[in-house]
Amino acid sequence: MARTFKLTNDQPLASEFKIDYQSLLNEQQFHAATQFHGPVLCIAGAGSGKTRTLIYRVARMLESGIVPDSILLLTFTRKAASNMLERVAALVGAQGKAVAGGTYHSFSAITLRKYGHYIGLSPAFSIIDEADAGDILNFLRSELGFNRKESRFPQKKTISQMFSKANNLEKSLTEIISDYYPQFAEHSEDLGRLHDEFASYKLKNLLLDYDDLLIFLHRLLSTSAEARNAITLRYRYVMADEYQDTNGLQARITFLLAGEGRNVMVVGDDAQSIYSFRGARVANIIEFPKVYPDCRIIRLEKNYRSTRQILDAANSLMESAEEGFKKNLTTDKTLGELPARVRCEDEQEQAMFVAARILELREQGVRLDNMAVLFRSSFHAYQLELELKRRNIPYVKWGGFKFLEAGHLKDIIAHLRVIQNPYDQVSWLRVLLLIEGIGTHSATDIFGHIRQAANPYDLTAVKTRTKALKGLQTLSKMLISASGQVSAPPARLLEMVADYYFPILKERFDDYPRRFKDIDQLAIIAGRFASLSDFLTDLALEPPKNSVDEALAAEQSEDESLVLSTIHSAKGLEWHSVFVIHALEGRFPSFNSL
């Protein structure tokens, strides 16, 4: 007798779930956590438990029998995705860690290494950061003779910003120069030529910058039906967090990933869009219902963070918004102080007031690290910093000189990138210039030999000054050995580079013992990764956040420290007491934003 099987897509009964979702989530959150199929737009007001909702949504999907690696969670930072999935795993077990999660850029890097061959992209590409891009632009600018112009040609950082803005705003370079850099209008033609040379250089040397990762992923999804089908068959459920901070290209990537299944949920708040200067397009969240007219719109409006007094002020501001989704944030926290507006005559009086009030709060038992001073631009805090120092109030200013911007660490990373990609010219030049007797011209000549050589790491046939030969031979020996072990753990490869680099470090820096400790720290980070490619990709996309300033402050201060931060760095965080300085027309926001 034949057996009959009945296939169903129905979700399990509530009694079959290990987690009591209905009692752990409010009504709006529960609705968002249980709608898996079809397009969903979740408008999540500030402090409304958005992260909690996403965590329980993923847990619910897994408990409903959805395969973990068919779920894709795109977040603003990889750390956010990692933290969410760890909390999912705490709820439903190890399968929570099998869910795919990361930023658009990290997802692009992973996907392009696997499927990039469909559009002719080698999986051996290297990812360059802003500093690397600047060095390449400087080199090309010099090669093209633009440094010798009579009128001032834009600097490498400005050029890099121009090119990136054109990509993120999806405008022509000519439009960007006209709208944002009119002072360089006379150089439009030369900048266009430099832009083309930059693109050719990256292609020739197997390099992708941050913008390229998105551009190439979009090209892959939109032009290769075979790749698109493979990717959308794998990731059947797509979630995008902080959707108000995506640009136009990221939105189109999201739609392509959703594919014919259309199981896509975007989460965000049009009232919290603060990254337009980076190309973020708040219209993405507003236009989602136009792309998916049948989408379900769910509003999370209960705030768990702030008091009624704070929300009244926030709701009042949002009422005057000309476009977007109307929402009214509510809370059960009825007791609280009214927000205070303090009028100061000048920056000195403002600094004195803030410092004095911070000391008062500290006397009342509020820890310094539970207080923050926020501002739009870093220079707005200079006067306050002087006052804090005068009163011996310890503070940490978020930003500053980043860990991986230190020269000795960039040297180590350049060697590792050469091991990964033997045709990375920027990294080769940095490596070669460390050898005594080699200058910019000879380094360029040596790279010409490397590009033509059967073994790019064999430098024995290179003709150069006698003074440089021994250094080249030592470098070649290390690189040949390391490249033969390229599949070894990245910590082992870093150890090989560090052993070679130590005599150079000792010669170049008086404080080499302290700097070598930084290399040890980098080795610890490398130990978390299985492959050199994964390690270098992670460093390029999400380098360690701590700055030298923060590290020194942590070492030197026995007490807790006040936080000074830009608004952008403080997004999503909270403190007991917050001061917003320079709340003036033209400064907060700037005239350019009005």
C-alpha cells in the first residue's frame, strides 16, 4: 500500500514553539516578528525595540523550519549582525549562527569571490580602503602631469571624495563638480580623465574600493541570470536593517536579492536618516510601498528608552516633517525632566556651562561615562575640550587617529596584501620603499619586473643598486616562503611577515617596543580568521574602531571618562545625560543640509 505525504507551508502552532513570542513582544513587535512571506516595511521609531524584534523574528523563522543559511540579514555594521545572531543562538541554539549576516559591503565581497567569475571578475581581488585609493590617485595624478598645473589641482582626498560622491549619488562627475566643487570646474576634463585612469588601474591590478563592491554586485545580479538565480535560490528570506541609511544602489540590490520570491523585510525610520552626505537616500524607505504596492506596513511606536517629556519634544519636531510616515511615539515612562534649552552668549560661556553642569551631575552620582556631549563636527568641541582640561575632567573623544592608520601596521598589512595578490602595485611600492637604497623611481621599475616575471616573488633577477640587493633578497625569501603557505592561518603568515619586518621597525622607530605590541595585537585579531582573504577583507571593510586617542585615554585614566562624540558616531547609543552643543541655525544642521 502506497504512503501519502502532505506537504504544507503552514507555520507550526503556537504551542509547538519553545519561545513564548506573544508574551515577550508587544503587539506591534509580534506582528513584525511573525510575517515572513512577501514584502514587509517595518517603520521602527527610536527606542522601539527594533533589534529585539529582528532577533525574535529570526528565531521564529528558525523555529518554523526555515533553513538557517536561506536567511540573509543585512545590517549597518558587521558587529551589529554578529551580536544579533549570537542572541538568536542563545534563544534557539547553534543554528542561529548559521544565518548569513553582515553589511552590504561584506556581503558583496563574499558573493563576488564566489560568483564574480560570471562577470569576468577574479576571486583574487584585493579590497582597498580610502587611504589606499588616495595613494593611487596621487600616483596617477603625478603620472598624468596634473601636479604641474599653474592653477591649484584638487588634493587626493578631495578627488577621492568627488569620485565616491558621484558613485553614491549616482550622478555624473561633471554634475558633482558643478554642484559641490565649483572651484575646480576648470579641471573637469582632467578629472574625468583621472577618473577613467583610476578605474583602469584598479581593474588591471585586481583592486576594488568600497564603491566598487556595490557596483560589481549590482552588475552581477542585474546582468547574469545564472548568478542571480543561484543567489536568490540560496537566500530566500532577506532582511535589511537601517534601511533609511541605504543609497540608491543598495536599494536596487535589495530588490534583486528578493527576486521572484519577494520575501523581503526592510526596517528603518525615515525620521532617523542622518547619512545623506554619504549618499544615503531617505526616499528608499518612503518609496518601498511604490515598488511593492502589496507590502505590509508595520509601525513600532512604543518607546522603551525615553521619558514622556523627551518624546513630546521629538513628536513635536516630527510633526513638521513634509514627507515620510506619520508616527506618534508613546512610552510608559511618565516621570522625567523636561529637555532644557540654554542660551549662551559665546562658545566660552557654552563650554563653562557644560563643564560646570557635568561636575554637578557627577556630584549627584551620575558617572562620567554615562554622560555625553554631542556635536555635528569635531571642531565644534575644541573650546569645550580646553575647558574640560582646565577643570581636570577626563574625557574620550570618539574619532581621531585610528589603530590601522599607524604606519607600522600599514607596513605589515601591505606585506600580507602582496602575499594575497602579487599584482597589488600600491602595496608592493610600500613594501619596496622600506628597503634601504630603493626610491620611488626604482620601486616602480622593480614592479615592472614583478608584473612580467613567471614568479612575481622571485626578485633575484632584479637589477638595482648594490645597496638594495641584500634587502631585496631577504624580502624575496620571505615572500616565496609565505606565498607557498598562503592557505595557512593568517596569524602564521603575519608572524612570518613580523619576523622579517622587525629589523626594519627597529631601524625606523625609536619607540619600536611599543609599536611591536601593536603588531602583537594585530596578530590576535588575525587569529580569529581562517583565511588570509577573510582577514584582509574584514580589516578593509570594518577596521578596529578604537583610535589612538581612545586607547591612551583608557590607559591613562583611572576614573571613568566623559564621552565627546559627533551625532553620527553616537547613533543608536544612549546615556543618562546628554548635552547637544552649537544647536544653532547653520551649525546644527549645517546650511548645506537645509
